[in-house]
Amino acid sequence: MLNNKMTELLNVKYPIIQAPMAGGVTTSTLVAEVSNSGGLGMIGAGYLSPVQTREQIKEVKQLTSHPFGINLFVPNEFMVTEKQIKSANQFLNPIRQQLNLEQKDSMDIPNYNDVYETFKEQIKIVMEENVPICSFTFGIPSNEIIADLKECNIILMGTATSVREAVKNEKAGMDIVVVQGSEAGGHRGSFIDGDQESLIGLMSLIPQVVDTVNIPVVAAGGIMDGRGLMASICLGAKGVQMGTAFLTCVESGAHEVHKDAILNANEEETVLTRSFSGKWARGIKNKFILEMQKQETLLPDYPVQNTLTQDIRKASSAQNTQDFMSLWSGQSPRLATSQTVNSLIKKLIREAKKINSNMYME
């Protein structure tokens, strides 16, 4: 039951993918440990420079001989005016004051061409380093990029938050589609549907996608244990992608304040916000989210807002205060535990096998 088309394609023992969490969570040790324990470790390279991308791939190769993957953010065109930056900084300056940071008026914002060049450079590195699996969030790369990666025999995974997005991934040539339910922590992977339309619960989304596409479907969003794995498989998914469960693991690079916030949160404390990055994401409610709530819709889009709040998030981390950090988390924080990757995966498989045998008991 746990071996299927997906485990075959990815060449892994168990149908478990560690979500590629960008921003330092997916350390080389975390990625390698997941792969060494029978799952698929994933580098979250969304915020890495090309040099950092190559360095981390090489590090992971030193730590595991098993397959691992990498996730890239597909750049989307964005527009921003000086007036928008000024206005956003006016909202952010009182928070900077609380953190003893200097006030800002204007700022250097990366332009789309630079972001796209970085993405193209990362694609080139993935091919040169023979990374076996590459996944994408926030869209689908060009036909040309897909063809180049396929020529290098790289398995491609897309992200979808609706049936329409899943179909688009299949048509583009993705080998696997990760369907992200509204329960998922961190950024929403939607790229066609609007913010509200893409908020479909995972248990509703899986069977509808499975009935529509022919490629293997991987379930993501709020899955923390063997129960979530088996429920997803019963609905037709071939495996699961888990973020929050791995974020609180010993090997994760998440800040201790972030880990503690999840380990002490309940299901009512996670909310969707675009205040940190300009893109909707699920995290634990804190002072920053509450203070920015009224202005949320006026803030510039990703990646502009993400750049504007960088100094705030960094200072909050350095000062060990969760008040102004982005505490990304899925909707099942009560199920989070602090343990090693190996013990988490062993527990998952033990639970799944027990459920499976109970299902077939007379």
C-alpha cells in the first residue's frame, strides 16, 4: 500500500516528501536525514542565490546517497511605484521603532528581470548538479525550461491549490502534482485562482484532483501523522508532503522561537496573512499580524513587501521575540512534536501500517 507509482518515480522507500520550506528551515542535515530515513528530502531554494543553491546541493550530496529534490519559486511579473513603497514604509516604521531599527522611506527593490535571471541560473545549476527531482511553487515554468529539465531526466513536480491548477500542471508536463489544501502552513501555491477561490480543504481537494488528472497526486496541508498519510491515500493520493511536522524536528533550521510557538499553539491560532510578504500565507497569529491587519490589502505584492519586512523579521529573530517573526504553521500545531527526523518517519510508518492492518481485520 505504501509502494506505488510515486515511490517508484522518486525512487524512495516511503511516500513521504518533506516540504521545501524556504528561508533556512531546510538545512542540508534535515534534507539528507529525510532521504536517509526513506522519504524524499527537499531543499527550499526559493530565497537562495545561485551560489548558495549550488553550495547546498553539494552539501546534501555529501550527507546522503539517496535521492533528494529542490524547490524553486517561479517568478511572476510585478509592478511597484515609489508611492506604494513610501506608503508601506509608513505602516512599517512604527514597528521598526519598537525593534530599535532605523526608519525607512524608500528602498531598493529587486526588479523582475533580476529575479528571473536568478531563477534561470538556478535551473542551470539543478541540471549541472544532476539533482534528480525539481519542484515548483507559484506557477509553472516555460515549456523551454521544462523541456531542458526533462532532457536531463529530472522528475518534475508542480504545486496546485485547485483542480484547474492541477490540470494545468499535468498539461505542462509535470510528472507529479502536489495539491495544497487550505490547511497548509506558509505561502499559498495558487497561481490561477484568486485568494478566496483557492482555499479548498485538502480532503475535498484530493479526490476531485485524482478524478481529473492521470499523474500521481501528492497531498499537502495539515498532515502530521500516520492518520493523515492513510486518509490521503484512501482518497486517492499516492503520498504526502509535510511541512510543519518536519519544521519542529531537531534537524530543522527554524528558529527555536518559531519551533516553540508551534509546539505551544492550538488550531485556532493560525491565520492567513499577506502582511509579511505580499502573498497570502498561513502562520501563527502574533503582534505583527494584528498591527498590520487593517492595512493588509493596501500593501504591495510579493516580492516587494517581502523585501520591505526583511529587516523587521531579522531583528525579531535576533532579539528572540516572536512578536514580529513570520511563524509559518499548518492548521494542526497540536500534533507537532520535537523529535528527530528518523523517529518521526518511523512513527509515521508504524501508525500507517497499524491503521492499514486494522482496516482489514474482520
